[in-house]
Amino acid sequence: MARGGIEQSEQTIRGSARFPRLFLVAGDRARFHFLADGGPGDPYFLSSRFHMVKVQDRQWPRQVVCLDSLTEGEETCSLCQEGHSDMASRFAVWAYVHFIVHLSDNPDEEGDRWKQVKSGDRIVFKETVERPMVIWMGIGREAAWFGQFKGVFNKYGTLLDRLYELKRKGSKLDTDYILTVVKQESLPAKEAKEAKDHIVPIEDVFRSTIGGRSVAPQRMTEEVEETVEESSELPEPEGLETIEEGEELV
């Protein structure tokens, strides 16, 4: 379809606004409910192969979905035909993110300050989100990251009905992600319905990478690594909220 016109413009606007992507830096922890149950045919949890397309003057490549992989051969992938062989597997799932805990305050000087809370013996910063976001990840070495999500489904028979936490440890090639369950607690029906009214199948999210558009990260692009400052020596304010810890899934 040629670019331009009301329809194409609306798709671009809706796409950029409706595909907010969760991105964590080292030490961040996101607390959320899944919006996907993970069962057969669930449109809100999907994986595919992606072409890693080099971009001039950028350290990290742009991820473009392989249409041959996405459609199991029903559609032809122009990048495959052009000989692009640098590929990686990615999976994504919609989640209703409640908040993100950071080791340091909001780096955006023009943005709101995040609330100080207590986690264990340290003071951290709580960024309230309360909206649907896409958790988009690589499968991890030997599928370790994907395996944690699969383990949840195998254990409980669904991704729903529990409050989860995803934590990022390390950065760049030394990055790891840990998925934990906080407690058995369903997302309220009203919030779940409203969230479902504002999300689209993950296939549409993946297809948005074609033609130069990609899923927008929540605070920064993948090319930016933030320097995280320790906050354990901050004075403890009175009446500080405490963030309970999750149990690691095994």
C-alpha cells in the first residue's frame, strides 16, 4: 500500500501509540499481570524469527520480522530473498504493567520524580505505569528466558490469575532476566476488559517492524545503556511503602 492518506496515517498513529514496549535496565523490576493465557491459538503471545538489519551509525541492528517465519511459509520474505541471513528468535506477550522499580530516580529531568519505596534493606524508586505493554524478549541462551514463561504455563495451566515480576540483571552481553511469581491474584475484571480493548494481536506488533517502524520502548531505545547509580545510602523517609519480594520460579 502506498504511503499517505487517512487510512495509512491512522494506522501509523494507532501503531505507535498502542504498542508501548517494556524495556528494563540493569536492576529494574517490573510488576505485572499477563493479558495472555498462553494456550493454543492465543493471539497475545507469539514468537518468530527476526532479521537483524544493520543500520548505519547505530551500534545495534534493527529487528525486522521474517514473514516466512511469521506465516510459516504462507508469505514471502523480501529480506530472505535478498540474502539477509543474520537472524534471531524473539517472543512477545502483552502484559498489564502496574509499576517498575528502579535503582535510581527518573533520568528525565523534565519528567516527574519517582516515588521512593523500600525493597529489602534498600531505598528504590517506583515508577507507576498501570497500562498494557508488550514484553518483547530474546529466547535466551539455550532458551532459558523463554523457558521461564513456558514453565509458568506448564505449572499452572495458564499465564493468568497471578501477579508476576520480571527483573533484569546485568547489561549488554551479560544480561539475564528472572521471572518470579509474587502471589496468586487475578487482574480485576474491569481492568482486564479495558486492557483487552486497547491491544492487538502480537502478530500485528511484529508486522509493525516492516517498513522502518518498530515497537517503541517505554523509556529508551535498545541502543542506549543507562548508568545505574546505587541508592542504598539514601535517607529513609517516614511512612515508606515496602515492595514485597517474589518467589523465583524453578
